[in-house]
Amino acid sequence: MIPSHSKPRRNLPATAICPPSPSLPLSPPALLSH
């Protein structure tokens, strides 16, 4: 959970491609909004 919050800022596209997040259910738009 902590790495997910620290990574999205640095790797926005990388996070959107990886949907292994419990808080983000394969939602590319949701990740960008976060």
C-alpha cells in the first residue's frame, strides 16, 4: 500500500499498466485521478 502511493507519482504509466492494486480495480483513469 505504501509503495503504491509513492510509485504512482514517479511511475504514472507503469502503475496504470499494473493492475495488482487492491485500491485500484484495473482503472487507468482512477490512477491518473489519484
